[in-house]
Amino acid sequence: MFFESAIFYMGNKYKLLKYIIPLFPTECATFYDLFGGSGVVSMNYKADRKVYNEFNGNIVALQEMIKREDIEQLDKMYRKIVGEYGLRQKSSGDPKRNEQGFLRLRDEYNKSQDRDVRILFLLCCYSMNNIIRFNSDNEFNSSNGNQSYNKIIKNRLLAHHRLFQDVEIWNRDVFDIDFSQITEGDFVYLDPPYLNTTAVYNEKRAFGNWDRECDLRLFGLIDGLNERNVRFGMSNVFACRGKENTHLIEWCADRGYQVHHLDRVKYYPFSRGSSGNDEVYITNIKTKVAEQLTLF
């Protein structure tokens, strides 16, 4: 059984956990989740020590809030706000029904001098597709959707809170991390922005405009880990909507890393039918698992 993150984040690996976690080492001194995002991988993998790292400060603030808050008290606060602002209590119906309340809450959050990250989480519960989006002035600008805060979200908060108690939370640029501290008994998981996809998480505001040069720098760091016999696993895509990620393909072939192809036709958010995707899990851990993993 795997637990879902309470944080809504495009690209999160919840639906892939039962396929990639069996490819992780069974024993691990320190687990480094270097592009932690929603935190779902850190929540569901067992290690003696776990380090979650995320560059996006707004996401880190949400993680820290969930880790420290009393969820029962947080739930009472949310239910009070839902009533006061006339927000929907079920994820259905016409989104216009609660639009004015959502926009008022969003405006008050953006104008407040000391923004309450608890309100940010509630806004995400009601935003279109639960997207967490900020403009260049760092104002939350996701539009109103037809989702809601409900018992399912509360239960995710409870699980997320419990499972993050033993997780260290970092807010660092991956290139500022001292990789020399990572040792042979550790395991590093990387889920960097995918160059040939378009999503909120690889916008400039979120990841400093990740580009091909960033990929190559990251590949160099991974090669350094491999040379020191440090185990790693990386999620990425060889192709998306027919567009190949050639430098990634060539790097894997040149280094001889093991590549597991994940059929994600039904996994890709908002896609319809085959979109020419070839999502892969790349690792230096040799396994007996077949190279082609069919998810559905």
C-alpha cells in the first residue's frame, strides 16, 4: 500500500511507485530525494535517514507546514474558512458556485504582508486541476476549479504529516549540494524537470529555467556518484509526444546505465490516447526485472 501526498504537484510519481520503488535498494543508510516535489517518494520509501530537497520555496513551505501542524486543528480551521467564504464542500458541480469566495480568499492571501502558508494549501484545494502557480510577482494566480477541501484531503494530510516526521527538509539548488557527503551506503533518487515537456514545475519561477546545460551538469554529478559506487535512480523521458530527448539517450548508452521503460500512456496527466511518451527509470543498480515494464 502506498500513500498519496497531500500536495498537488504535476509530475508526482504516485502512480509509478509500485513499479519504481521495487527497483530501489532494499537497504539504505541515507535516502536523498533531490527533486522532492510533492514528497510522495520520500513518504513511501523506507531508509535509516531520509532527506527531501526541493528548489521551489513555496512547495518547501507547504511541506514544512504539513510536518509541523496539528492536522485536527488545521481541519477545524479549514472547515471554518470554507463556511465563511462559501466554498464548496464536494468536488463536483459548476465551479462558478464558489468562484467569488475563492477569488476573495486568493486576493486576501496575495495582499497579506505575512502570507499564511496554511491558506495557500487551502487555495490549492480549490484551484483548477489543483495547480500551484505563481506569477512573476510571486502572487498565487491559479484560477478557480471544481475541486474542494474534503475528508479525502484531510486523510492525505494525516498520512503526509505522520510519514514526514522522520524526513529532513532542504530548500537548495541541486548544484549547491555537496555530493561528496553522499556515501556508498546511500541512495540518491532524482526526478528533474523534463526538457521536452511543458508543466508548471519546470517554469523559470519554479526551477530557475532548467535547460539542456542543467541536464548535462546533473549527468556529470550522477557520473561522479557512480564512480564512487553510490547507487542512484533517475526518472526522466526518452520521448514525449514523439520528441526525443537525444542527449539523455546518448548519455545512458555511453555510460551503460540500466534503463527501464515505463509505458505511461494512461499515466500522463490530461493526455488522450497514445502521445508518443517513453518515460524511463535510469539506474546503476543491476536487477533481474525485465527492461520493459507495462503499467496498464
